[in-house]
Amino acid sequence: MRQTGVNNGTAQSLTEQREKESQSLSRDDAFHLLRNRRRRYALHYLKREESLSIADIADQVAAWENGIPTEAVTSTQRKRVYNSLQQIHLPKLADQGIIEYRPRTGMAELTDEAEQLDVYLEVVPDRDIPWSEYYLGLGAVCFGLTAAVWFDATLISRLPAVAWMAFISAAVFFSATVNVYYQRNERLGERECPPELRGETW
């Protein structure tokens, strides 16, 4: 009987694990959700406010799409965005568990599952700095300095090795700090405007 209880517990644990894995967002699903600009804008706004009416989301998304303040959005612009959010984009986000969407009340609320998208949001902006190439270049420079110190190059040998070690350490630390700061600011919901609209003024 005790063995059966253990087996039942193990089976239940495996079932819960499978259910959790099935609910997790796949890479393809994540990029499919984020490839649409209107969905990105809606997510950005929801990440800042957490719970909003469809009307409020439509107003803000229409303003961002047309590069105008929300008070300047026309009824035609608002209706076009509202209909697509109501019929397509919000239900799609709800199907993936990213938001809780209640058509009867016209409300949408961000869920904890939205955090799954954070790792993908960092690679969405088209203006992203190629950090992999940057770090490759930084590594080459650091390797060159290390080799020069090792082979006792004329100019570099005038400074103690610890000075170049400090320079290399500072360069890597500074680069990593800038990288982290940049990536955080490029996530949806981090700042007032979506990342792709940074620098726009209206």
C-alpha cells in the first residue's frame, strides 16, 4: 500500500510537470506573438498598467501607430485598432495565457505568464546593438594587450602588468554594465514609449 502511494505521488508529480511544460510558451509562439506591432504596443501598455480596458488600450495604440497624442486620435483610428484588438490580438494573447481577457467587461489584465516573453523582448528592436560582435572585438583587444605584456612589448612594458589587468577588467565591467542597462531599457513596459518609438516626439 505504501509503495502504491509513492507511485501515485510520483505519477501526479509527473502529470503536473507535463502540464506545466505544455503551458510554457514555445520559442515559435513567443516570436509569433511579438512579430505583430499592434500586439507589442498592447503588451507594452499592459506591462506598465497591468489592467486596462480595451478602449484605453485602443486609444494608446492608435496614438503610437499614428505618432500623435492620445487626445488627437480620431474615431476612425480608434475604431480600427479597437476592432482588431477585440477580435484578433487580445484573444490570441489570452489563448497563450499572456493576458486575462474578459470580453463581457471589456477588460484585459496581464498575467504572470507574460514574464516568459522577457527573454524574447530583448531581441525584438531592429536598432539593437550587435553585442556579440562588440564582445568579440573587446576580447581580441584584451588578448592583444595580454600578448603584448607577455612578450614584453616596448611601449607596454613601461607600465606594470597590474595596470593593464585593471584596464581590461574595467573595460569588461563597463561594457557589461552598459549592455545590461541597454537591454533593460529596450524591454516592453520599461519606459513610457515602446522601444521602437524611442526618439519620436509628438
